[in-house]
Amino acid sequence: MKRTTDIKSIQPDEVQSIQPDEVCIFIPTMNESHTIGDLVDEFTSLGFSNILVLDGNSKDGTADIAREKGANVVMQTGKGKGQAVMQAFGIIDSPYVIMIDGDGTYLPGEVNLIIDALAKGAGHVIGDRFANPGEGAFTRLNRTGNRILNKLFVFAYGEWLSDILSGYRGFTRETISNMVLNQTGFGIETEITVECVRQEVDIRVVPITYLARVGGAPTKLNPLTDGFRIGGTIFKMAKINNPLFYFSVIGGVTILIGLVIGAYVVIEWMAGTTHVLLAVLTALIIISGIQMFIFAIMGDLIASLHKETMRALRMQK
């Protein structure tokens, strides 16, 4: 099923200094036979000849279809979307990279929106799916989960980027070479975004269309399981990138637990029952929570000094 957009085909003069032959279209796939053929055809019609399909050993002939359409197909050596992204970033040498999911939910014709932002100096461009979602593109659970994760990202890193989980993105070669990625699963988009914030990359968000998956193409994302994993990724990476948030959360939870136990001890004491050991434990828990806040302040100071040092080094280059 081929889906098109009203946005006109990209022409060389519309991308300013970026020409199609400077761009690698990277498509990670896993059983996308329903959509990969049309996807490659549309990018080819837009003038892009460097199309990399990194296939996760699909069982439905996805790789064969992409190869027949003229794409450069590389088989994934590991498992998970994150591993596919890391493998692709290791072999792509084009000045600019456009990453797009192979499930047909994004429109190739909107690639000019991302390329224009790269041409204007962005180091990383994110396509905002919430700007123009199609009917049935998001379930209520998906929409709610995305909002929660985006809010958590704001609290953890102080950056509002609208859609940190988008699969339609643009990069410069320099941005890719500076990123250190470790997430092998669906947390890769989050890690990419965190890395770009940490490196102080010029991140820009552009509005895009997001469509419902075509019939016969089941989603590989589990909203609950993968949602918790992504949330965990946001929190764990904050330990290095925003220790004030990370240790403050731990400290706040620890103190809350101590206060709950302490309230029980006080109530029992007023009733005539003394819990000496539990009272000591309560004090230790609350003290530990206070220490976490001290770690948060110290960690934030160290992280700030590190950022200033890295900023000075970049200015010297």
C-alpha cells in the first residue's frame, strides 16, 4: 500500500547547500515487506541514490524486496533496533544521514523538512509526530505514555523537544561521530536525544505527519514493557548528565520511606508500644536520603564544571 503526501518532491535548490548525493537514507527494518518497496521507490523518485537498509534478518523477504528496488542492504549482526542503529552509524560515511522507520508510518516526501533544518545549521533534527498524527496513528495508551516520557525528559534534562521517541530523524556526520551509544533496543531514540543534549548539539524539531501502520504490519513495540524500559533509560542516563535530578529523586523517595516508617513508630509510641530498632532504622533511612541530596549538589557542581571545560575545548578547535 503506497501512501503519498502533498508536499512537493525535493529539488536540489530547495535543500540549499545539501544535495541528495550527500545524504544517506538509513532504514532499519525487521519484517517490513508490506512497506519497504514503496519506501525505497519514493526516496529514489526524490533523487536519493544512497539508501541503506539494515535488516534484522527478516523472515518475510524484506531484504530481497529492498535489494530489488536498488537499496544497499546490510544484514544486522545482532538483535534490537538500537544495535541496528549503532551498526549503521559505524559504516555510514555520508555528510548527512536521514533515519526513518521502515513501517510506512512516515512520509518520505517530508524529508525536505529535515534536510532544510540540517542545511540551516542543525546538528540533529527530530520529526515531531504529534504535529500531524493521522487517524488511528496513536492509541490512547501510546499517546499518554509518550506524554509522560516527554515530561520526564524535560524534568531530567531541562529540554522540551516535543517528541523524543520519533523514528524520523536527521544527523550530520559530526554529530554521529561524537555520540556514545549503548542501548540495543527501543531506548535508542532516547539515548540519541540525551547524547545530543549532553554534547550541546543544535537540536531542532520539525512538524511531520505520522500515519497508522498499514494492514498486515504488526507493531514490535510493547507500550507497557518498552515504555518502562525507555523511562528507565531516561532516569539512568541522568546519573551522568543531570546528577541533581537523579540523586534528588532517590533522596526524595528515601526520605519519604523514612517518614512513613517514622510515622508508624510515633503512632505506636503514642499507643504505648516502643520500637527502638525501627526508630533507629527510620533515622538511618532519613539520614541516607539527606546524603543523597548532598550528592546531588556535588554531582551537579562536577557536571557543570565538566560542561564548561568541554565547551572551552570545543571553542578552541
